[in-house]
Amino acid sequence: MSSSSVSPSSQPSKSLITVLMMLVVFCPLAIDIYLPAFVVMAKDFQVSQQQLQQTVAIFMLTVGLGQLVAGPLADKIGRRPVALAGIIIYALAAAAGAMTSDLNHLLAARALQGVGACATFVAAFAIVRDVFGPARSGQMLTYLNGVVCFIPALAPILGAWLTLRFNWQSNFIFMLLWAVIGALATWFIYRETRPHDSHYQGHIFDFRRFMPIIRHPIFLFNSCITMLTMGSILMFVTSAPGWIMEHLGEDIQTFTLWFSLNGAISVVACFVAPQLIKRSSRRALRLGLTLMLVCAIALVAGQHSAHAAAMMIPMFVGALGYALILGSAAGAALAPFAKQAGTASALVGVMQMSGAGVLVLITQSLPLSTPALIALHIAMLLPFWLVLLSNKGKLLHK
């Protein structure tokens, strides 16, 4: 389909906004829906909880790396074909995940599913820029981020019900059905919005364009903060199911309740954080890091407790810190690159998703308890917190 330019001033239809919300759900849905099934899946696959956690980390890895290609492709061939191709890949991977009984095959399916989810995510945010323009896109992105934050509260409830009512494979079948609905909505509702003048120049796999951005101290400082923060989030979501249900002996309903409460707090934090960041991004970041470090101390102090609250209550505090950190640090990382916002955004996404995935893959085999592992990831933020307290911090995060 030929590209067309859509005026940002035109009123977007409710159906288009619905499509956008569907597109951004693919990624968090694939992370959170099958978490309650981890214990059952580990027994069926005859693997350890740590080995099964790799299925989330590998998904995050390909979601991040895929942005290096999906972004330029969306500019080169259009948002619609990239979104539809991503949905098809996502659906095929979900079907493969439902049918496999081998961990290596599941890892391959999850890696492929990450590529598909990445394409839908990139396409959605590109469409927002096309349709809403620079003046109104921030508001729409806030709503979409609210949807993304809501999924961790809803998906585990759905996943727990599907696992108890049917089996763990039903979680992947649900992802397949979601992909079918998403493909139909995208095909019949969305019409290409790529502007005529956004044609991508150069080779898609020419990654040299990222080097000047990586070398910039402001970008490096703030993007590393987002990477380490996301690493602690990923360690939490991948290891908490086994710790609560297997180590502490709680049932799947109890786990779902705790995770849903954490998701609800995250939703509230995502709408409160922008107001604090607007007043002072550096103060918001400093507060977020402080809350995270308090969370880490509490996790270490309560790691030998037999109650799930000893881990989850500190993580509620951490959820507030996450929202403040990710919003303020990502914004500061992109600030010096007004003319390269798309490229810089893709690079932040790679570090935030793929970097976090690599960190978790490296650390999850350490002989530490789950609370201690999460605290270890948070402790990596300590040097950045100390820098922010110094005069140099004022230069690295203005």
C-alpha cells in the first residue's frame, strides 16, 4: 500500500486508538501471562525454574535487538507492513510454544516471538508520531504506557485462570488468538500513515550511525540507568513465581494476588511520575533511585522470611521508583538528540530490553536467593545515585 501523510491536526478515530492499544499489548502480554504457569511448566519440561526463566530473558533480548532493524524498516516500507509482519511472526511463535515439549524449542519460539512483539511496538509508536504530531504525541504515549503498565496487573490473573482451567499451553493459545484479532484489526482499520518525506536513507543494517550517540556522556549515563533498572524488573518477574510458589509454598492464587497488587501500584505510579518529572527530572530520578536502594536493603533484610510479603512489600516501593527512573532517565538520554530522536530511541530500547536480558542471563545462575538477586541488580544503581549527588551529576542529568 502506498504511503500517505496524515495531518496531526485531524481528529484520530476511536478505532485507530483501539488498534494502537492492541499493538502495544503484544510485548507485555507475552512476558506476564504465563508467569503463573512457571511451576507447572518446569515440571512438564523437566527443567529447573532458573532454566525456564531464560524464556523471558531471551524474549527481552530479541525485543531490544529487533528495534535496530524494525525502526528503519518502518520508515523504509511503512508502519502497516511492519506491524502485520510482526503480528504474523508473533502468532507463529505462540503456536510453536504451545506445541513444544522441549526447552530449547521453547527458547527458539520465544526468541522469534520477541522479534514479532518488537515490530508491533515500534510500529505503534511510529504511528503515534505520524498521527498526533510532536505537540500531542506525548499525551497519547502516556495513555499507551498506562495500557502497558496495566497488563502486569491483568495478565497474571488471566494466566492463572487459564492454567488452572485448562493447562499451561492455553496461555500461548491465548497469545495466538490475540494475534489473530490484532491482525484483523490492523488490516481492516489502519491505513498507512508514514509521511512521504520519512523515507529511510542508507542501509538498514548500517549500525555505525549509533556510535556518536553511544559516545555521548549524557546518553551513556542515563541509558545505563534505564538498563540496570529494567534488569532488576526482569529479575523480579522471572524469579518471583518460583520463589513464591515453590520455595515459600504458596498457591497460584496467592501469587496472582501479589503480582496484581504490584501491577496496580505500577499503573498508579505511571500516571503520578510524569507530574513529578515535569517539576524536576533530576529530583525525580534521585528520588526514584533512593526508593530502589531502600527496596534493595529491605529485600536483603527479609530474604530469610517465610512470608511472601517480605519480598513483595519492598517491591511495591520499588514499583514507585521504577516509574520515576524510567521516565526521567529515558527522557534525559534522548534530550541531546532532537534531530536523531528515532535512532536514539531505538538505542535506548536496545539497552533497556536486550541489555537487561543479558544481565539476567548472566546473574540468574548465582547461588543467591531470589530477593538477594533482585537486590544485587538494584545495587548496581548505587554508583549512579552517588554521581547524581555530586556536581558532575548536574551535568549528566540536567
